[in-house]
Amino acid sequence: MYVCSCFGITEKQVKEHAEAGACTPRHIASATKAGTDCGSCVRRIQGLLGRGACPRRELLEQGGATTALAADPQLAKVA
């Protein structure tokens, strides 16, 4: 099922990016552009991501931003 009809992004794609470490709609937007046009999919993306732990966010809060961002260059654009 499509989450973002503007860019043709599916639930499966969002879940794959989440498994790879994207844990916010902004991370998903950086990787796929989903949520950057009309924005109607952002809440659906939030729902798919849930409120689980975000290891990258935890690293950023602990001052490990360099480590977190080095792990995924796509996320470096977001921070």
C-alpha cells in the first residue's frame, strides 16, 4: 500500500528504512522525499515508525552525533 502518493513510496519502503535506522519522518523524508510535497503522509509515516527507541537519537542526545551520522551518510543531511 502506498504511504506517499506524491513520490510513490510504499509502507514496505518506509519499514525497510526504519529497519536500517531511520526513526523519524525527517529521516524517511531524507531518504525517500516522502512527506516533503503535500505532507499528507507524515502522520501515516509517524504511525509506521511508532514510538519505539531510536538508537541514533539516543546517540545524538549523548553527544555521539559523529558516530551516529557516520553510520549513515543519508542521515547526515538531516542533522
